[in-house]
Amino acid sequence: MKPALLATALALIAGLSTNASQAHTLAAELGQNLAGAASIPLDPSLLPAPVTHNGREIFASFREGLAAPTCDADATAPRWKSQFAHAPSRLANPDDDALILFGYVVDELRAANLPTEFALIPFVESGYRPSARNRSGPAGLWQFIATTARNHKVTMQPGYDGRLSAVDSTQAAVRYLKTLHGMFGGDWRLAVMAYNAGEYRILQALRRGGMNAQNARPAELPGLSPITYAYVEKLHALACVLEQAESDPAIMASLDRQVPILRPHTLPGGTSLQQWALQRDMDPAAVARLNPALAGASARMPAQARVLAPAILSPGGADVLPGAAGTTPASVAVADTS
């Protein structure tokens, strides 16, 4: 039925219980509403990009992106499962930044067509804390040493350490992991061993062991540090722990909440992180936790400093960031250095 005819018919029905003037007004309003509905774009590409996603969607995207979707209990040890048993509760805790950062990293890896086992690296390296520092030198979400950071175009200058930028360090880590993944024939285990020990050590170990990327047995590569062998075991343990969390109703219920999709934003010159957050009705403390590289009183911003924050802030948006509206974030795990 055409919109005009439908509106007229509804008006006639309404006329049974209202006077003619009211029916005419109703018909006009219905006609306007139907005309407006006809102008709504049906092409999904024309609709606004989403600004939030559900925690269970993040978890499902992670699970779908795994190179080894089934837990390999023989590839790890009970000690590592015990060490990382807290990971699901970290993601489930609404006062913890872990879930929104995990979602950002999973999205970046999926966009780069990389296995989401790599999204577990920040659990091992920093406990998913962008501000993590190790006394031996590594820093940030991905615990880059200074040399590696500079080699991968992470800005480091007086007053600004790009390793503490979740944007700069994550994009550098994804580029680096993309290189390693291709270098080692798409074997995520060799790639993470190279991430830990350096690609040249892994190439030398392959040669000494008479192996190549296609037939390598990572656990049998000769001459590597026990820390490097354990690195793969830790990621296997985390994957198993998260797989088992799917059968925990309390964890899955806690994940069933909307959280912001994080995106990089350019910080205008001469604007502090606090000013930028307040201008967008965001809680400055919550934004500072996500952006420690920009949060210090002595921070000197590079020309193109980037802020990691929700894609588009809704009214009252400070409440969507963990720890906002006067809450205090839960304590987090210390970076694993064993």
C-alpha cells in the first residue's frame, strides 16, 4: 500500500473514535512519519559506524580469530594455567580497563589478518597495563625495549615515551608481528618466540635443528632460553583458560555488557590530555589510564600525538569508561617477567 493511502486508511479508522479534524491531523502526521522512514538508508555501509560493542562479541571475535581454536592441554603446564587463571575475571570486571583494551587489540589483529593468539601477549608482558614499566628497561602494553621501539617507528623523545602510548605501541606491535608471521611461514608459535627472543635467534635455532618454518617443532628448537620456550606455553595456557571461561555462567554474564569501541584521535597542538577529555565530557582520569604517554605533568607532545578513546562519545560518556564517575579501577596483575 502507498504511504498516502495507508495514512488515509488509518485516519479513517481513527475517525471512528475522533472528530474529522483530529483524523486529518493524524493522517498528516502519519504521512510525514512514513515519508521520513522511506528516506532511511538501507545500505549498511551508509549507516553510522558503531561506537560500542558487547563484551561477549569481543570474546567471540577473539575465539574466531585463533589459529588453534581448541585448547591444547599438552602444550602447556598447570603452573602457567594457575598463573593466568585471573585473566577471565579481569575481562569480566567492569571497573577494569582490560576488556576495552583487549577489544582494541583483537580488532587491530583481525583487521591485519593475524591470529588472535597475539592478543594474549599483553597479558603476559604487562598485565594489559599501558603504563607498565620493567626495571630492566621494557615499557608499555607490549613491553618494547627502546631499541625495538625505535626500529618500529615508535616515537621516543625527551618528555614523551611512545611505548606508553597504547596506539603507537599496538600499531608497531601489529606491524612487527605481521612481519614475523610471514617470515616464519604463518606459524604463530615461531612468531611469538621471535617476538620474545628476536627473529635472528629463531632463524639460527631452525638452522641448527635442521628445520624450517614448515616442519618446525618449536618446543625442540635447540639453544634457546627457557624463557622463550615458556613464552609459547604461557600463551597456550591463556588460550585454554579463556576457552574454559566459556562454560562459566558468571563470567559470561559479566561479559554481557556494552563497552566503548576504542579508536585513535589526534590531540590538537597546545591542548592537554585533561582539556581534551573535559571538552568531550570524558573522565580525565579514565582517559589518562588509557594514555599514560600523554598523562604526565612533564609530557611533551609530539607533533601528531594520538589519544586512545571511545570512537564517538555519547552524552554522559564518562560513565562508559571503567573507573569513571568516581569509581576506582581494580588492582591488576604485575607484568610477568619470568
